[in-house]
Amino acid sequence: MKLFTGNAHPALAKDICSYLGVELGNATVSSFPDGETFVKINDNIRGRDVFIIQPTCPPTNQNLMELLILVDAARRASAARITAVIPFFGYARQDRKDQPRVPITAKLVANILVASGVNRVLTMDLHAQQLQGFFDIPVDHLHALPVMVEYIRTLNIPNLIVVSPDVGGVKMASAYATALGTRLAIVVKQRKSATETEASHIIGDIHGKNILIVDDLTETAGTNHRRRPHPS
């Protein structure tokens, strides 16, 4: 087994290697003067089981290209199997056509990963479960819930209630509420733009409660920013 990483989150890759008791593979990942990505794998990986740890978090395009080029380099170096470890899967929001003449970018990214030579994908808490079906290769979809719940319990928060910031997140929030043995509330919101939402109603009693908001993606925190007052 050999583990490699790009520049997306080298600290995560080092922590994983430390936990497994293995050394991080030696790879050069840099940029040409014009911004193009250069990759060279400096270890012999012929016949090896290769894991490339590269979340496609912002800057999404840069990190995605690094991942694809790392995969291509590993494939051409005769790796036996290549697993892309993508804890944060970029472009996951664009999983359906909700407007005319828009792409399904999550499917496009899945196709590109398979075409580059990925044999297996390992990811966490996908924005939509159906993304697993976009791949023609095995996808290991892990959940952070067991680790997060164990930590939250150590905080001993009184009067805790779990809140889903929208109807689409009810399933995940409900799982947290069940694991923590508490109740669930739901925010009914309307998205006004990619960075702005407006909450109109709250389903559930949150008066005097300590609130735990469970959301799968947080970029601008706009989901939890605006709340329209209830009419008198």
C-alpha cells in the first residue's frame, strides 16, 4: 500500500499515515509558470495498491486537476489499483437539472474520475446519496456521525436540540438527534441566490434550547444567516 497527496490537505494525509503507521509517498506536485499542474511520483509503485488523498475543496478546480493528474501518473506508473480518497467531494451540489440548460456537473466529475483511471472512490457525507450511482466503479460512502456524536457527548450540552437547516437535510439531522437521544427541529427556508437564503418558519420548539445545526456543506454560512420575522 502506498499513500500520496496533492496540495489540498497535506496535513490530513500525514495524520492518516501516522494513524496507519506508514510513510507518506514521495510525489512532486507543483505548477508551471503558466499555472498548469506538474506531477511526478518519485516512488516505485509498480503493482502497488495506491491511495490518493485529495479532497476537492476550494480552490475546487485546482485540487480536482491535481487529483486527476496524480491518478494518471499512478496509472502510467503501473499501480495495481488506485483509490481516490475524497473526503470533501466538490461539485456535489450540481446533481440534477433544476433549471433549463444547466449541466449535471457531479456526473461529469464522476465520469472524469473514472476516465482518468480511478478504480475505487472513498468519500464522506455526500450532499446527495444518489451521487454513488453516478459512478461505474465501487464507491465507499462513509459517515462522520459516529465520530461527531462521540465528541458532542463529551461536551455535556444541556437542553440540546438538533436542527436541520432545510427539509433536504432532515434525514441526516434526524440520525444525529436519534444518536444523541434528543429532539429534532426543522427550518423551512427559501434560497434567494447561491449565497443567500431566507428562513420563513421553524418546525419544532426551540425556545430556551441549545441548538446543534447539522448541515453537510457550509461555505458562506448563508444558510444560517437570515431569518424573516414571524408575522404578529
